[in-house]
Amino acid sequence: MKNYKRSGAAGFLCAAALFLGTGVLALGTSAFNALAAEVSGQITSCKITDDKQNVEIALNSSGSTEGTDGKVYVFEQPTYQDDLGSRSDYLTSANASGATTVTVPFNKGDGSDCLYSKFVLAVKEDGTYKAVSEPHYITNPEIVAKNTEAFKEPLTKGLKH
């Protein structure tokens, strides 16, 4: 087996090419995502209503709606799902400019409640839905808890310190 000496310059050039190639790829991906949807959205509140029948979602969105149908759509996702894929089963929609509040059914007790779901905003572009917000979970799940009694101090039986 021959022992080849590696040139410092050749190693440096290979590393630089790898680094620059990765940077160009990342830049290209960022540029593509920036062009994909110019609407940005945010879910500011996501709470179960006092009657425990609905989920009230406060949202706001802004940006150019060019290339979209001018609406923002609310999707429910299971905790393990990270993208919308080819889904089109949105819960509700609203105009894609300004702030608004929407209400969707909670479905308590029928096995399809959305207690552990996350909600995300999306726009329809080129026939598919693209997420434009970070996911948001319900922030008041305690409202539907069966046991709402305060924690009781334990009795001091057994081992003592």
C-alpha cells in the first residue's frame, strides 16, 4: 500500500468547495421559500371556550396575497405531523389581511377532540396549501379536566425524614 502525501492546498480547496456548495444550496432553498408565499401569519391565542364546545383561535396575517386566493386557512394537525403535504381538509378560513378570531368545534367526548392537536395557518398557492405560521397548541386544556380539586397535602405515614 502506497503512502500518498496530501497537499495542504488541495485539502483546503476541497473543503472550500464543499462549504461554498452547501452555502449556495442553502441560499437557493431560502430564496425559493421566500418566493413561495409572501403572506405571514401568527396564531396569537388558542383557547377552549367557557362552554367547552369550541376552540377560539385568534390570528393575524399580513403581506402580499398575490398568487394566493386572498384567504388564510386554519389546519388542525396531530402532534407528530410537521407539514401539510397534500392535505386540503382545513377547518375554516378568513381574509388574509389583519387580525380576526375564528371558532372551530372542540368535539369533546366523541374521540376526535382536538385537545392534543396543534393548529397552523396556511395559504392556498398553485392548488396546494403552504403553512405560513408556526403551530400553536391549546393553552387552557385544564378547562376540560374532570378533576379540578386542589392538590391535598399527603398524610405523613410511612418513612419520615
